[in-house]
Amino acid sequence: MKWVQTLQKLAVAALAFLFAGGCAGTTPPAVYKPQVGSYESGRKIYFSMRDPRGDDKGPGTYIYPLRFDNREGFFDIEKFQVEDAGAMIDFRITTRRPIQKFRPDGSSEAKGWFLQLMDIYIDKDHKPGSGVTRTLPGRFVEFADDSAWEQMILVTPNRSVDVKRLIESRTNDMELVHLKPKIVIPETVFVEGFDFVVQVPKALIGEPQPTWGYQCLMMQFDDRALGNHEFQNAKIYKFPTDTNFGGGSDFFGNPAVLDLLAPTEELQTSWLNAYNPSSNPDDSQLATIHCVYADVQAKPPITTTSRRTRASTAFGSPALRSRSAARPRPASRRAAAAPRPASVATDYDIPESAVVAAEDPTPQETYVTRKSSAKVRVAGSRPPARTRSDEAQDDTPPPSKRYKPVAAESGARYRTESFSGDPDDLFVNVPRSR
């Protein structure tokens, strides 16, 4: 019987350990913040944000339809990304489970899936009172004043032409009809495993900016939902059915949103829980949601300073100071310096915006200052040292600063004819564009 007592003691110890660990505190939930201005596989990423996993329960109470047999994740947004695709913009929405393309009977919708319906709202100025706060019918959410949107993308599996006709036919909701110029219904949506890739021409919404805010609402698609207070979104009931989510209300007002972009699951729950349903849809209190924004700080103009000239010039300024205005330094300071190697090879970054004209440039030359951006390679042999008195008599860049371009464009590779070795005084000689 000793082994039984031993097992009992081990079980009690294990329970005590688990209880102590729970009381000691749990790991705080991850906070997901938007990122802007990155690159991925050579493509510019205008906006990227991960979303908490397993939060496809709306306000935290929604239950999947019975036919899913507890298989969740089909409506769970894991990542939202805005990518540059040339003349197009790709909106990439990644879900936790692979996208189902066909129903059990083998049927599908025109664009190749049948479960999900998504609204993408874009706030371009982040100004209170500027834009639209209402959403499409049936969503039963509204935006805060400082997240009012200027552009909306409706991602539905139906044909775009059919959806446009449905909007135009909503004569009982003239506000929605008037919003049609702000609504984009993409012609092309690719379904790639876990990803929806929604293509929208840049000409329709403009070039995305780092200050833009986004919100993506994930809902269940229902092509029969075309009543006065719904638009292709499935209703959430009090109890789940074979085809509809449960955990909501049998009245009007509970959000039809299963998942959206939020830094934490708790924040999503607080947004979507602030509703009060009613038998009269006009009397229901709607949940208020927000767009998500990257933490972009306004930066002062970038300036460059040369240790040799002590002149600061903002990018895009019309001129650089003459070298004759340089603060003199003792000639003995350079003469006492330790011997340097005969040649040097260094990588420098030169942005296109750094190109500025000299006060009196030669007819064939324009000088650019060094700053971190496109990669440039310079190398060369070092000439004899020049004194300050020599430089004061000559306003043109000395031979130690003259470079021969291999390609006449910013960001190309350049090779020096000679180089003084002082990186703070680097100038690159670039032929002026004609």
C-alpha cells in the first residue's frame, strides 16, 4: 500500500504546484501593434498587423454553428496586410484555418469561396467629424468620430456587378445609395490557402500613407440576407443553429462581426460588448469600434552637416554653402595625423532626396551629400593633403572629392577617382539630368 500513498502524495504535490503557479499570476496577453514601411520579398508593405489568435467570438460570447462540429478558426483573422503591387494594391487577409472553397454538395460562389464576408474601412485623415461613421446595413456597429472612414472595400464572394446592382436597388436606404462612390467592390480576389488577396487599383483609393487607419470586419456570408437591416451578412442568434452563430440576441442590435483588428482580445471584447439590442432596430444601441493606426510620429526636416564646411542644408534645399565659407582648421592637425593606407573602399548610402545643387556648379556637375538610403560603393587612391589656404582659394570641390559615376541615377554604384578618407565630407559627382 506504500505505493498508493506515494501516488497520493505526488498528486497532492502536483495540484499544489499548479495552484501556486496560477496564484502567482499569468503571462500578460500579447499586444499587437501595426507596422508600416517595411519590405517583404521585395514588395513594399504599406501596413501590416497581426491579430490575436482565437478571438473569432465577436464580443466573446459567440458560438460557432453546429455543423462546424467545434472546428473554429474559419473566421479568425490572424494577419491583415496592405501591399504594393504596382498599379494595384493588395489587401491580404490571413485566417487561422484554410479557406473553404466548396460546400459539402460541391457548390460555391462566383469568386471561389462561400463562408466569409469582409468589410475593409479606411480612415485617411484621422480627424473627428471628417468621414462616415455608419457601416453597411446589418453590421450593427458604428465607428467613433475620430475613426470616421473615407473609403470602404466590400469583399464578397458574389460577382461585383451583382453587388453593385444590389446597392443601387436599396432605395429605402438613400444614405447607402449616396455612399456608393465611397464603396469599392473589387473585381479580383485570389484565394490562396489561408489568404484572401484582394486587389484594388491605386487609382480608386490613392497611394496608401503611413498615417492611414484601417479596420477589417469579418462576418459570415449569407446571400439571402437582403432585408432592410442586413446586407449579405448572416444574423447572430441567441442559440446556434446548423448554419448560424449563437451567443447573441434574437432582437436587433448585437454586432454581426465575428472578428476585427484590435491590439488585444480584451480590447475587441470591450468594443463589441457595448451594445443594447431592441425589438426596434432604430432604438438599439450600437457598439462603437475604432480603426487601428501605426504609431507614426511627425519628424522634423532632415539636415546634413559637413565637418569640413560646418554647413547644414535640408534635403531639397537649392544650394550648398561654398567651401570658402568653411571654418579654418590648423594645417598642423592634418600633418600630425598618422599615415593612412593608399586606398580605401567603403559602403555609403545616398538617398534620391539628398540631391542638391551647388551655388555655382559646373555645367556638367551636381553634388550630392551622403545619407543612409540606397547602397553606393566608393573606392580610390588618396591624393596629397591639401591645406585650408589652398581650399580657400578654390571654391570647386578638390580632387579628393571628385567621383566618376558608373550609372547616372541615384542609388547606382559609383567609384571614386580619389578619396580623402573623411566620410563626413563625402560628395559624389553625378551628371545632371537633361
